[in-house]
Amino acid sequence: MSIKTEAGVPILETARTILRPHRLGDFETYAAMWAEPAITRFIGGKPRTREESWM
């Protein structure tokens, strides 16, 4: 495992996974995930609009 930082936040990397802070380029996928009832029912809450998804 390697550990780097981005804006002071650690980025953890393994052979199969990267955990890093959110980036603006992640928003489209993030908003689509939160708009999908089949997903939100498992992670709590209700589907969100794009505006509600903005962090």
C-alpha cells in the first residue's frame, strides 16, 4: 500500500483500490449515483437532485 497526500488529505492506494478526496471531475458520477433510487435505498436517504448532490 502507498500513501500520498492531496491538499493535506491522505490518498491510500493498493493494487485494486484508490481512496482519495472528491474532485470536481467526480461530480457527474456522484450526482447520478444519488439520483438513482435503487442505490439510495441501500445507502440511506432519498434520491437527490443535482443541486442537492452538490457537496
